[in-house]
Amino acid sequence: MILRLKTERLPNNFYYLGFVLLIVGVWRIFVYDWKGIVLFLISLPCIFLHSGIIIDTITLKFKRYTGMFFIRSGEWQKIETEMRFEIRETSETQYMHVSSITRADRAEVSKLILILNDQEIVLYSGSRKKAIQRMNELKDALGHG
């Protein structure tokens, strides 16, 4: 069984910028302007770029990847030790700067972490309930019960 987990994407402001560029780019293409193609091409990574992890439960390999659409680049690594999951409570601060105004939002976040002997991989960051749900799904799929 192969598990595919998206772990990150660009921040929301890039995501929204990508949609605006997509709309303006399509409109510019319809009015026969070459700049529309450039805007359209810039919008694609803003919207669709993501990273994640693929876990092959049969051969016990995993791959950390960066991808866009169906293309995922990364290297397969063998899981040579026992893996375990951990949920950590953290406090994250996100800063937003607009002109001379700065705003900081602080949130309590639960992170689901896959721990191997030499590395830690964050699989999910969000609510505690969802982190526990994902951890249980992964344990069932991997046979850790």
C-alpha cells in the first residue's frame, strides 16, 4: 500500500496571488496579449506547488518530495529502523507586513511527526483532533495498531 501525504504548500498570500494572476492571465490571453501567457505561467507554481511524503508500506521506503500537478521530485529512502509517531504541541507565530503596518498572529498548533532514528518529518500541522485522527490512520495502514 502506498500512502501519499501533502505536508506543505506555499503560504496563503502566494496562493491568492496565484489565483489573481491566473484570472488576469486568462483574460489577457482572450484579448490576444502575449503578457497573459507569462502571467498564466507564473500563476501555476503559486497555486499548485506543494511538498509531501510518500510512504510505501510494502517495501518500507519513503520519499520526501516537492511536486506540481502529478510530477513529484525526490529520492526514495529505506526505512531501516522502527518508526514511531509523536504529537507535539507548539506555538506558531505568523508575521504579516503590509507597507509600514506589521501584524503578528499567534496560534497553538499540534504537529504530527514521523520519527526515524536520524530524522523527524512533520506530517501534519493543525488541530489536535485531526492530528490524532491522521496518526491512527497511519498506524492502521502501517500495521502498528
